[in-house]
Amino acid sequence: MIRYARSGDRPAIAEVNRAAFARDDEARLIERLREAGDVLFELVSEADGEVGGHILFSRLWADREHLFAALAPMAVRPGLQRGGVGSALVRAGLENAKEFGAHGVLVLGHEAYYPRFGFSAETAGQVRAPYSGSPAFMAIALEPGAFDAPLSVAYPDAFSG
Ligand SMILES: CC(C)(COP(=O)(O)OP(=O)(O)OC[C@H]1O[C@@H](n2cnc3c(N)ncnc32)[C@H](O)[C@@H]1OP(=O)(O)O)[C@@H](O)C(=O)NCCC(=O)NCCS
């Protein structure tokens, strides 16, 4: 089951991120994003009452009136990986981001993973951001033409903390 994260999920979300990344950085990033009010939404995947995966979308500051979002971080509990949980979270997250009115989503992530959902480095080619130029920096348009013109985005401060 995929649903919005609740405040009671926070310890489990931190634990899933720590376990998946084998470090504390992403759990701390999530806390900083929440404290700054920069989270657009968080989804969790739940099975048998336990959080098995988590995905977070935050807002970006673009030099346009439209909303653009960043996908980061996402994590699936190690014992549940490669079972489709991550894919379900990305797909639900993208649908939700569109409902929130986002015109496009950016991700800095595994080059072999995100293209299956429609992300590509080519789509991010005209985006000016701290990660521009990296093949791991990818974008997906949720509205037609979202990335057809040059776009500058600033990430929430939490990402540079
Ligand atoms: C990446 C992650 C979220 C994927 O979740 P998942 O539930 O395992 O993903 P799914 O089961 O939906 O998809 C599995 C596919 O993802 C691929 N995949 C998983 N981790 C990958 C990685 N690090 N790089 C490339 N592909 C990866 C698998 O090879 C598999 O591909 P296949 O379907 O062609 O066999 C999960 O592996 C994870 O939490 N990893 C550690 C944290 C992390 O790297 N987060 C993402 C940061 S960008």
C-alpha cells in the first residue's frame, strides 16, 4: 500500500533511509527539508503495518511561474529491494507531483534506474542547477514542453547543508 507519510512514520522513515544508504546523510536531509518547510509531499510504502519504502518530493525555485520539484531521497528497506516497491513509489510520486501542479521533476540518481520511468539526462540538458552536466542529473516533464526552454532552478538549502 502506498500512502502519504504521517508524522508517526518519521522514526521508521529515518530507519529505512539509514539502512538503505548505510549512512545518516539522507535521514538528516529529510529532517532539514521538513524543518525548512520545503517538502512538497512524502509517500511511504507499507506492508504488514511496517514502512518498507519512502520517497520525498521537495519544491525547487525556478525562474518561471510554474512549479518544479526535486525527487530526493528515496529508499527501500534492503530486504525488500528488487521487489517493485521502488518502482511503485516513483510512479505514484510522479502522478502525485502532477496533481500538485508540478510541470517537471528533477532527480540526481542512478542512471540505470530512473530512465525506466521516463527521466533522462537529455531532458535536463537546458536546466541550470548545481548538478547540471552530470549524467546522473535527469528530468521528466509532467506537462508538455516543461523543459523545452532554458530553465534555472535553485535547490532548497537543505541540499547544500
Ligand atoms: C534504488 C532503490 C530505491 C530501488 O528500489 P527497489 O524497490 O529495489 O526497485 P524496484 O524493485 O522497483 O526495481 C528494481 C530494479 O532497480 C534496479 N536497481 C536497484 N538499485 C539500483 C542501483 N543502485 N542502480 C541501478 N539500478 C538499480 C535493479 O537492478 C532492478 O532492475 P531490473 O528491474 O532491471 O532488474 C533501492 O534499491 C534502494 O533503496 N537503494 C539504496 C538507496 C538508493 O540508492 N536510493 C536511490 C538514490 S537515487
